[in-house]
Amino acid sequence: MSLIAYLTTIRFEFGAVSEIGQDLADLGIGRPMIVADAGVAAAGLVDRLRDAAALLRDAPLFDAVPSNPTEEAALAACALYRAERCDGLVAVGGGSPIDLAKAVALLATHSEPLESYAAILGGQPRITAAVAPVVAVPTTAGTGSEVGRAALVTLKDGRKLGFISPHLIPRRAVCDPEMTIGLPPRLTAATGMDAVTHCIETYLSPRDNPPAEAIALDGLARAAAWLPKAVENGTNRHARREMMMAALEGGLTFQKGLGAVHSLSHALGGLKSPSLHHGALNAVLLPAVLRFNESVARPKYAELRRVLGLPAGADLAHWVETLNAQLGLPRTLKEMGTPHEVFSAMAKAAFADHSTATNPRPATEMDFAVLLEEAWD
């Protein structure tokens, strides 16, 4: 079994799930709780986990994870965790179950309220090493949450806030490409564009971290080459493996911070209705933000073109738009059903988001309002 030690310990290969019992033992977890969503459970992926380790066969399951994790769901899951006297979590699914598990790991070991730990409210130093251990098993190739230090949770008042700490990084990431084989084409496309956006935004972040930038470029090259193939043929094992690695690499670069795409998608993702998919939002928003940032990052744009095999001076935003169309993703926020009347509130929320600080070009609330208009129609 190949092990990678970078921020956390990662099992990465087909069949990696079969070793999860060893991960639980290594972490000293004797009573795990499984966190998943209803779709993951219905697809039989929770059963596959239970079959892989004796400790998971009778483990309590919380599968009421919404498409965008909420404070209410985190509190309900935490109540089950405490009632069952659990001492660790196994999160299986996309970014939503993994982020929710991180929130439960925090709430189970720290006093409420949850918002007191939000990054933009100065809560990061309050998150301690007491956080319960999480083992993350991704079933999509996009979010990178399995190695990420953040959890995005929508609070009861509608704010979607980031909870960020190295203590929230899962103690183990079990990356088994086999777990993504059944992912439908639309979700493969949307989650894959999440990985693309992570690699681009972290690379463009002004923070100085050359190792992370190299990882981001490698992840982008893999995603650009293999995402269309994974969407076209979901049983293409090599494509699934390459996309899982691209998503993992996108997550490994979060240390550099993200940018305006995520500032906007975090804000829009907090809407209760309609429920907007994070990856699809990133795909739709990325072209407008690329055009906004280009004037301050021309050397990095040239490197992105080189990695993508594009000619000098090619329009990166147009490349993203063409890829979105090829993947069958929405072209605009309007197509996604985003209500125009929320734009003022969304621009304000995006400006306050933690990702805004690492956008390469400083963005004002008015800039975010203009970007929303550009992505609207």
C-alpha cells in the first residue's frame, strides 16, 4: 500500500477502502460514527465501508446530510455522536458529508456556539487539537475536503461561513478511485470543475508557496486531460484515478488560499432556495473572475496556458467556457435558477468571505456585484 505524508496520511489506490480498519486502529478509534448523505447510502457505498472493517458493521450512521452542510444538521449529527458515545468519525461522500463530519468533530469537543469558530469572526485560534479524529473517504473527485483544513457550513441565519484550522484536516484520507465509478456524468463534471477551480485559484493566490503551486499545476494538467474522459465514460478506471488525484492535489494546495470564485460560490451556496451545487457554481463563475484577475497576474496566466497546452495569449476564460459546454454544465447563473434579486446581498457576503483576502486582485463589494452580473446571462 502506497502512503503519502503531506499534511495528513493518505491511502491512494484502487482497493484502498479495504485497509480502513487499520486506519481506525492507528487512530485509536473504537466507536466510529459514519457520516454520509442519502444518495451515498442508497448507492451501497456505506455498505462497502461496513464490509471493510468489523468496527463499522454496527457503527451508527448519520445520513441526513444536506447538499450544502448546515448548522442544524451538524447539531443533529453531534447529538447522535454523543448519544452513541462515539470517539471518531468516518465521512464517506463528497464535500458535504466530509465538511459536516469536520463540524461534528469540532462541536463534539468544543463548546457552542458554532459561529464562534468561524474564520472571519476570529475563531480560528479557538479550534484546538481536541477535535475528534476524522477519516475521510471521498466518493467524488472534486472538493479536496479529504485533505482540506476547512469546513463550509451554513448557519441558522443563512450565512455560509468557513471554519479553518489544521486541526480540522482529516487524520486519514482514504482515496479509492473505485468509490467514484458509479458517479453520474453531471456530478462527475460539476465536481471535476471544482477541482479545476481549486488548482487555478490556489495557483493564482498571491501567497508565496512554490511547492503548493507546483502541486496545483500538476492537478490542473491531470484534470484538463482526464475530466472529459471521466464524464464521457464513467467506467474508465484510469480517468477516475487521474481525477481523484487532481482533486486531492487541489485540496493539498488550500494552504495558499482561494479567491473570488470561492468568495462568490460560498455566498450563493448559502441560499436555502434554490440549492446550488458548489462545483457547478465554480464552473459558471470562473470565466468572469479569470477576466477580472488577468491584469495583475500575467506571468502566472502564461504558465497556466503552457500547462494547458494553449497558445500564447489564449483567452483562459474562453477555455473554461468551452470546457463547461463540452461537459454539459450550465453556462450562466440564470440557467442555474439563481434569483437576480439576491445579488446585492451576495456581493456583500462575498466581500466578507475569507477567500477574498487571497484573490490576486483586490476586490470591492462593487466588483463582486459586477462579477455576478457578468455571470448572470
